[in-house]
Amino acid sequence: MNSGFYRYAIGLALLTAPAIAGARGITYDCDTAADHYSELDLPVDAGAFTVSGKVQLKTLAAIKTFIPLARVQITSPTVPGKGPDVYAGFVLSALPADATKTPSGEPSIQMLGYSVNGKEDDILPFSLMTKPGTIQAFSLSYDGTKVLVNLGNESKSFPLKTKDPIVRLVCSTGEFLFTDVTITPSR
């Protein structure tokens, strides 16, 4: 499911989409089976930049080992199948629930958390737990020394130094729709 050629070919094709589609940005329908993942690595120009867009949970795959999730990170480049040395961003995860037993009556619970340098995710306050299918807007700004992650009304800054940063979109064990993803240089 995770082919280096596929990732980079799709990434290159999608990077040309904003010019064709206007200022809307790219769309990446990331759909994976249980215990599989897919990632899209987007190159960035040298210097400070901001990546922004939206992500939405569409469906969950059957959970065997891994939790359904989507990640947006600014990271160091890697070879396919190997995790990055440094990264900062966020994770949107979801777990199935018994709708008759949850206060909201929802069939799953969706949570947001920060994701940084291989540490355990720092879960945001419960106020940012969202209903499944909620479209979550995000922006990550990188200035060469830190990443500022903005989710809803919350923001948090993380130190990050990498010589050649990239933007990585990842999903696992479900379908997550990334829309209006744009990378703009900071001035």
C-alpha cells in the first residue's frame, strides 16, 4: 500500500493542482485498509512557510492493531517506510464506540492531539474532541527553528530544526479526506 514511487508521483501531480484549480489547494483522499498506512510527502521551498488546509474523517476500517488516524507534520525527509528523525504537527484519531452508550450518540469518538519528535501525543483539552465527520481546519507555520500548530482556537509551538523540511500527510486504518491544502511562503 505504501509505495515510494506512488507517494512521490502523486505528490508531484497534486502540487501542480493549485495552479490548475486556482487558490483552492490540493485534495488528497487518503483511504487505507486496517493496519495499513499511506503517506504523501510534499516538498517545500527553502525558507519559512505555512501549510494550511482541512482534514475530515470519512470512514473507519476495522481495528486490528492500529488506531485510525490522520497526521499532518512538518518533518525531515526520509526513505519510504522509515519514520522521520524530527517532526512536529498534529494527529486526528478516531475510535469506534457503542452509540447507545455514548452521551453524544455517535458511533465513534474523534480526538485531536499534538504530535512531536516521537514523544507520546500531547492530547488537547476535551473541548477539542470533535464529532466524527467534523471538518478540522489546520495550519502549521515553520520559521526554520519552530513549528506553530493552529487547531481551532488552540495553538502550540514546538522547536524543530531540519535542513530540508517537507510536509507529510499520513493516514492509517480508515479514510481521511485532506482538502484545500496549500503551502505558502512566509514573508
